[in-house]
Amino acid sequence: MRPLYCYYGDDFTGSTDVLDCLASGGVRSVLFTRVPSPEMLARFADYQAMGIAGDSRSRTPAEMEAFLPGVFELLKSLGARVAHYKVCSTFDSSPERGSIGRAMEIGRMVFGGPVPIVVGAPHLGRYVVFGNLFARAGDAVYRIDRHPTMRCHPVTPMTEADLRLHLSMQTPLRIALMDLPTLQAANGGAALDALVRDGAEAVLFDGADEASLRETGRVIWERAWEHAPERQLFAIGSSGLTCSLIPQWRAASLLDDSTACNKSAAAEKLAGERLAAVEKSAAPEKPAAVDAVLALSGSCSPVTAGQIEWALANGYAEVKIDAARLLDAAAGGPAQMEYARAAVEALRRGRSVVAYTALGPLKSGAAAHGDDLGVAMGQLLREIVLQSGVRRVVLAGGDTSSHAASVLGFDALTWMAMIEPGAPLCRAYCGNALLDGLEIVMKGGQVGHEDFFERVRRGGA
């Protein structure tokens, strides 16, 4: 069976965000946590969408050049009409780290061009207006270079809101704009053709609401389906791209509506037009609450800090992790055992646990430990899970999630339930019988209400 859509996510939390959009929209979907073997592909051969969760957001351009061509060739071999390089809706990247521009160049070499770029994701509070990115933080919306978190991100701070200018520091490719008035006039198809004739090698789409996103999806799908039947369309974007395409698939009767189930009022409010659904292999009922949940956070986001504080104020056991001590060559082993022991003891008593490295943004001059800390957190998580038997876990922070999933040795994830948009509860597939079936949520630092961890424990909002 030829899938409708395939994607590579530049981090794990963003990859599960797309899985959430697909599955809650009625698309049978699987997310591989590593480049899948032929056996794993065969196991999910009848699925309509396939993704690969990666970590290119934390990689240098040279590192990306070493592995992305092979990943893109694999996506091409799947034969999906649209191949999506999924990036965070805050678009944080730089010429030195997680270069979206370099990924776009590599994608064009494998698939050809031009490349649609869709960043706006209204369901996540991300908006692109005349090429400028805005993002919600709490009850307010900020231009991305004024955003309280993203303007001072410890690795990839966003200092430019115009995404064309931001990308121009990463690639010489010519990037044009499909603006809101054009989308609102439903004239996107002709406008796109004109931009390409004028030499555009990539086209950034504005996106401020469901209507503009729907028009974007119509234009992209028509070009993929009607104007380029001999090749696949390579696109870059957030989960907004995914959400824009689902209505087109439904209108063309390409989805199996037998997977659909009744959507809750909460899901309808949070996800707008997305139809809540489940895979054929999963029960449509809301997952049951569990006695205790483990939340492990490497995020420096104020949003996650608020969630940690809420959890501690509501009976969660605290495991405060000293990142430098965990990483110290002499103390790493004993420190890991100490943190694991504290978490396991609380979980065995039926208490939920929140273990964290930071409570909000790092102080000026503080070290951002990056990949090494992500790996150490993954090793810590593995010890806690294996020793305690906890079956539901939350990972907060993109790098933490990417490396932790790698250390745990997951092969794939499938969707179980929506917790909040962008952070679904998933079932893990793993060769280790003790880890197979683990229920896991991977959330970005900016995602979720203050009681998010408790929502996960209950199995939903």
C-alpha cells in the first residue's frame, strides 16, 4: 500500500506532534523512532502515514549532510505523495545548529523543488503574518524575536521574526512569500505558479487561522496530486502543514472513516476541525488513569517550570537533578543511582514523580549541556522504568525526548489518546519485553497547561 504521507521530524517532541495531528484526524499512522528496518516497515505496511523521529535539530550542518540524504532517500522509496521535513513551530534554528536551510538544500537534491514552507500552526498558538512568526506564551502572543523564551533559547535563540531573513542566514536559496491576502482570495494556486516562474526555489506560506491553513493545504495537495504526478513533493514545516492536508484527504475520500470515533468536547475545542480518531488496532475509549506517573524534564521553558511547580504543590515527589553532577565522570554513576533510587522509592509507594534539571530559563552564563545531558537523562529514565515498573512516562524537552527514546531502544510509537494538541499519549514498541508497551508522552517545553502531568496520569484532559 502506498502511504499518503511520510515525514522526518527534527526532534522527538515535534515528531509526536505530527503523529497526534494525523491520528486524531483519522489517519492510520506510525512513528518510527529510528530508521526502520524492512521488517518494521512490513509490520506497518497498511498504514497511511509513516514518520521517523530524528534529532537533526541539535546537529551541525556537517552532521546533517552525513545522514539526511540517506533518510530522505528512504522516505522517497516509500512512495508517499508528500514527504515532510518536520520542524518546530517556533522555527528556532541557526547556521551552526539544526539548520533548516541546509535540510532544505538536501531535500531539494533528493526530491527536487520548489519547496513549500508551512510554519503557522494556529492549534498550537503559532501564526505567520506577512512572513513574520508570532507565538503564544501564556495568554499573550509575541513576535518570535520578542518571545520571552524563544528570544533567549540557550542553543538557538530567535533574533529575527521574518522567516525569509532568518532562513537567508542558513541558505542562499530564493524564498518567496504566499501572503494572507492571496490565501484569503483563494488564489493560491495561480500565485504559487507565478512565484515559481519568477524563480522561487522555496515558498513560505502565511498562516493565521484555520481558513488560511485550509487554503494552503488545498494548494499544496493539488500541486502534489495534479501538477507533479511523476514525483513526490518535498515540504518543510510544522504540524500546521499536516493539519492543512487532512481536510484535502477527507474531501478526496482517501481516508478510512471506519477508524473514526466520537470526539470529546475538549478535543474539539483544542483541535478545531480535526476529527478525533484512533487506529484500528487501538480501543477508542479514553485510556484509564494510572496510580502514578513519572515526569522527567530537561526543559528550561517557563511553561514546563509552571507544570513542575504545580506537580510539586499537588503531591508529586521531587527529584531535583544537578546536571553538572550527573555528567561528571567521577560522580555520574553514583549520582544516577541516587536519583534513580529516590524516584523508584516514591513510585513504589504509589506517588507520582517529577524529576527535573531546571526550573525555568538558565541563569546568564550557565552551561547548556546539550546532547550529553540528553543521553544521561535517557540512561536515568531507563533505570527508573526497569526498577520501578512504572508504565506511563512524560518526557519534557525536545533534546531530552530524542536521546531518552534512543537509549530506551524504542522501535516505533503509535497514538493512544490526545492529552493536549502537540503532545499525545503513545504506545511504544520495543524489543525489550520490559519496555514494550510503555505509555509515553513527549512534549515540547512550551506545550501544555499547568496540570499537564496530572492530565497524563488521568489519561486525558
